[in-house]
Amino acid sequence: MNTIQLENLNQPLPTPLQALYCDSFLCRLRGLMFNSSLAPGQGLLLVEGRDSRLDTAIHMLFVFMDLAVIWINSEKVVVDTVLARAWRPAYAPRQPARYILEIHPDRLNEFKIGDKIEFQNA
């Protein structure tokens, strides 16, 4: 599993953000289930094969912490954001997405719909 650096091209991030690049079925299936904490500078980028609302829906069952969830489409534009609460059944983006960025809830306001995101190898 690779670690990538994320940049918001519309508004500079106050602190660096790294995420595990999660493109395998097993990695996406596990996600952040059973984790009890997430550092503010760390996250998980779940990668689907195509833009979709259904394929990028998430659940928060067995996730013991709230998460900021940022949905990003194939053009690397933010299409939706939400504060996902622990143990809630499901969240889906309003628009089709290919990437789901799960990060510390304190970082939710660093991403807005329409922001252009860049991924770089860390």
C-alpha cells in the first residue's frame, strides 16, 4: 500500500496531509473499521474503478470515531463532503465520485465542493 501526499489547489492546507492509497478490494473493504484513532495529518484514500455514487457509498459500522469524508471525482474535483458519524449505517455522495478521502474530522473545513485536488507520491 502506497502513501501519497494530498494538496488542495484552491486553498493551501495549513498542515501536510498524507493518506494511504487504498485501491485493492480487501483494503477498501476494511477501510478504517476497528481503528480507534486517526492522526490529523493522516488519512485513507479509497479508490474505485470509475465515477459512481453507489460504488463510493460508505458505511460507518465498526468505525469507532467520526471522520471527515471528502468525495473526489476522476477529474480530482471535490464533489461532496460530510462529517460521517461513528456507527451510522451509510453515507453516499451527492454526485458520482471515484475517490473517497477519509481524514480526521477537524480537517473537514479544509475542503469545499469544487476544489481541485492533487495527489503526489510521498
